[in-house]
Amino acid sequence: MINKFREFIKKYKNLNLILSGISLIYIWRGVWSLTDMFTFGEYDPAHFWSYLIPLVLSFTYIYINDYKLKELIHTD
């Protein structure tokens, strides 16, 4: 199933670029927000899960994508 997903993503490079960018933003948001939550002591279970779930999904997408983020680096 993972191989089929990888083939699908390779076929649509623009979709891969968009999903990789969104994943990076969600990773940044999740780490930042969870750090704030635990640093400043304002733990709220609803917010905790709204930060953790996209963070885990984003790491999963990046892992399935073989950590290939070369598409995001523009070198001329």
C-alpha cells in the first residue's frame, strides 16, 4: 500500500510539493505549540490533540515520502 502511495505521489509532483510544504508547516506549528503549552503551563486536552495529530500525520507523510524534501529547495 505504501508503494502504491509513493508511485501516486511520484506521478503528481505538484501534489507532492504541496503536501510536503503543508507537512513542514504542520510540523513547525505542532512543535512550537506543544513547546509553548508545556513551557507556560497552559495544558488543555483539546488543544493538545489538535497540535499532536497533525504533527504525527505530517511526520508520517514525510517518512512515507522517504524524507525527500529536495523538491522544496530551489537551486539555480
